[in-house]
Amino acid sequence: MGDGRLRYVALGDSQTEGVGDGDDATGLRGWADRLAEHLAADGTRVEYANLAVRGRLAGQVRAEQLAPAVDLRPDLATVVAGVNDLLRPSYDADRVAGHLEAMFAELAGTGARVATMTFPDVSRLAPLARPLLPRVLDLNERIRAAAARHGAVVVETHGHAVTTDPRLWCADRLHCGPLGHARIASAMASALGVPGHDAWSDPLPPVARPGRVRASVDEARWLGSFLGPWLVRRLRGTSTGDGRTAKRPEPLPVEPGPAARP
């Protein structure tokens, strides 16, 4: 990026907010924060805002975050949303893809460089999620097509085995842990042409797989601890993002910092 100035604005849901990388008491970091540090590593004066809020559907991201993002006049904008939609029985692929494309189009129309990403095979993380795989594959194709129409950069997380390595994910299997956020940040940096991040998709060292009994116990624990409460929130019409606002609504300077450490 050289010695210039760059304004980066991130739009999205819990992954972009940084859930799983830190906590609400000490603060969330997340892949977008890490990406901003990567962008500043060569001396570029980076101003960074993060408008993402956990639990948001694609339409909510568009309704709540797009106009503020445009008003901030970013040089770079990342838009990552849609997973919260495809988890719901009422999922409408045309509607979700339309919201994403509208955001790509409007941000690109301001002259911003836009970046997004596809989603990994969730069935490799949670066997009970196998019925969702056709939705994931279809949404990924729609993201690629919409991005191509508006010149957006696409980070391909689907198809890389490391993206479904459990060590990159939190116990809830919905949010990345620190290592996962670090890998996403490097993937995005690589796609944007930042040197030194091409190894983001390298596999982790081999580890013994749990036996069938241990796997069954882990699955039962996940059902009770995470899937059950998630279903209850859906039935009640509540969200973990209720009452929350963006953690970094204004573009603030970024220190290069230890961007590469997990």
C-alpha cells in the first residue's frame, strides 16, 4: 500500500465483528481488525471503521450499515453476510443474494474497492448441518457472480481443507477462534495483494482424530450447549445482537502492531 492513506470500512455480522476472537469484557479483535493491521504494516496510514453487529441478516446489514459506510467514503470496504440467513427455514436465496449485490454495487459505485468471501463446507464442522450444504454451494456461486459484475474481490474459503479444521473454530462451530480469524485476515490480505500472506491456506500439523465414542459425546455436548439455545432464540424471535451497535463506528487510526500473531 506504500506510504499513502487508506480508509477501510467493514460491514457484516458476528464474524466481521470479531466474535470468537477475544470477548466482550476484554474486547473483540477479529479478522477485520487483523486485516486493518496487515494493511498498515508497510507504513500506510490506515483509518478503520467496523460497522458489523452479531446476529444481523443480510437485509439488516444493508439497511443498517450500508448508508453509514457510504457516508464514510471508504477506499476499501469488506462485505461478508448471509450465513445467518441460510441457517433459517425461511431462507430466500434470491433475496439474500440481492442484498449482497446491492451492497457491492453501491460501494463500488463510490469508487471503493470491495472485497467479500465465500463460505466453507459447514457439514465438515457439524454433521447435522449436512442438509445446509446445497444452500452454501448455491450462495457461494451467487456471491461469485455478483462480485464479478461489480469488480469485487472474492476470498475463496470454500475448497480449502484448513478452513474446516476444528482448531480454527470455537466450540459452537459457528464462529472462528483466534487462529481462524487470523487465517481469514491473511486470506483477505493475500487477495488484496498484500505481500507475505500466500501461506494462509497451508494445513495445520496433523492431529489424531477423535474416536467414534468421543465424537458422539462431542456432538451431544454441542447439541445441548449451542444448537439448543440457538433454536430457542429463533423460536423467541431474539438475537444475540439485540440492543447492540457497531463496536467501531468511526474510522480511527490503526497501529501496525503484531498483525501476524494469532
